[in-house]
Amino acid sequence: MLDYMDPGGDDAASTVQTRPPKRGSEYAVLLRRVRDAGLLDRQLRYYIGKTAVIGGAFVAGWAAFFLLGDSWWTLIPAVFLAAVFAQIAFLGHDAGHRQIFGTRRANYLYGVIAGNLGIGLSIGWWTSNHNRHHAHPNTEGADPDIMGVLAHSSDRAKTGKGFRRFIFRHQGWLFFPMLLLEAGSLHFSSVRAVLRWSIPNRVWEGVLLAAHAAGYLAAVFLILSPAKAVAFIVVQQGLFGFYMGCTFAPNHKGMAVLAEDDATDFLRRQVLTSRNVRGSFVVDTALGGLNYQIEHHLFPSMPRANLRRAQPIVAQFCGEIGVPYCETGLFDSYSQALRHLHTVGQATRPVGSVNPTEA
């Protein structure tokens, strides 16, 4: 038997220790069921419709901006465009996983138009970074998503020094405010990757990033006064990053954290480190289908439209083989994530100290 942790419990901050699995064919059985149900088939019409709707919203948002002119009312389209940018990012995410088209080239071209040109994020950088996350979700030293500004395990929290230690200690409270800086972090990482990483087509990626930045800044500063322009950028980019962070927060925070040398098999690694959020039309749309995080991690190339249909198949199979399958409501997922971050942050306190909030 493998030793598992309660997916939603406070002990999820600890590192999971497992033994190599005895059965290597379980994922193949699940894959066959999913493939037989036609859930890995491309859904091109779905993505054409999504692209048309989101592309229309993008045009409408900027049209409203230009029609309103030099007015504080442009903060309304700033809020709207923050949500549209996130929806475009979801399409870029799907293209990066080759969910849309049958060829790598077509998905890449879609990704650079949506990502680099549309919202100023490098698809080459994102794909490289995100693929590492998928290969080693919630794994210390291997998953870039848990090696950033936040600590996801007590062991890492204890290594914090100076300002980083302050962030770790208070990360449960600082999490949502820090999300307002997420878009800036994504833009910075994109530019740094294009300048320093050996990503494919880095020149063209850089040209498209520069075209996005030039067009965005020219539109804002030519139409608005300097003060209004800065306010527009702060609101639009701040809420864009906040939206993206709120989308990713429920997926893995508070779930099992694996040691770097962990030998858990692929199926269990993906399921035990992921959390689903119960879906509906509104939730599925708002979260870009990423609320089916377990299914997405098991089948990254599965078109978004099929994740909802795959969910009962995966949940049933996990029950058959005795693997815990974590699914909860949206607000409860945030609660679990914040409790986890707070619990991990307490590891920075000296032994024997008292938390004022608990005294």
C-alpha cells in the first residue's frame, strides 16, 4: 500500500513519502476507457466558437475604450478587458497543450497570436515552464509553480531569510493582495525568457511581444491623460493577474507535496496533487475548464470541452483502485488553499512561540 495524506487536511503541507507502485497498467486501463469514449478527439468547432466569442469581446472592449475617450469611465472597459485577457490566456493554455489542432505547428501559431500578440505573454516560455509543472506537480525542487514567492511545504518555509521569511510567515494573509502583481510577473518572465532562454522562434516571439507592448501603451497613452492612462493600466493589468491567480489557486495548493526523489506512479502523482472544483456552466467558463484539474493533468491534450464528460469516468476509476479523488466547491477550495498556506507559514515561527491570532 502507498501512504497517502488527506487531500484537504492541514497535514497536506508535509512531504508525502511513497513506495514505487506495484501495478503499472492502471493508467493504460483508464486511458483506454477515455479514448473509447471519444474524449481525446479534437473539438475544432468548439474552439472556433470560443475564439469567435472571446475575439469579439476583445474587439468590443477596446472599441468601448476608444469611444469613451479621455474619461475615467474607461476604467469600466479596463475591468472588462482584464477578464477578456484571462479568457485569451485560457485559449493560449489549450493551444500550448495541443488541445485545439492536430499539429504542433498550428497550435503554436495559435498560441503566439493569442499569447504573445494578444496579451503579451510568451507561449514559448509558458509551454516550457508549464510542461515542467505537469511532469512534476507539487514536487519539491522540480515543479516551478511551488518554487516561487510562496512556500508550499514546512521544510521550504523554514529556509526563508529576511523579507522572504516575512512573506512566508504571512502568506495566508498576503496571498490575494499579491495576486494583483501576477500579471507584471508574467510579463517579466516572458521578456526574460525571450532574451535569455533558448526557446524556439525567440526572435519572432520577441517581435510579437514588442508589438503587443507598443500597441497597448500607444493606445492607452494617446487616448488618455497620463494619470488616467496609469490608472487604466493598473486596474486592467492588476485585475488580469488577480483573475489568473484565482483560477490557479484551487488546483494544487493544500494538496500533497511530493519529495524530489518521490517514485509515485504517473496516475497517482497527478491525482493526489490535484483538486477539482465542482463544475457548472458559470464555473467552467470562469475557470477555463481548469476546475477539472485532475482530468486535465491525467490527459493534458484532452480538449477543454471534454473534461466535464471525463470527470465521472476518472472519479469512478479512482474509486475502483482506491486512490483518493478530491473534489470540492469553489469557495471551499479557496478556504483549503489559504489554510494550507497559513499552516505552512507558521513553520517560520521560533519553536515555542505563540501565534497572537491563536492566543
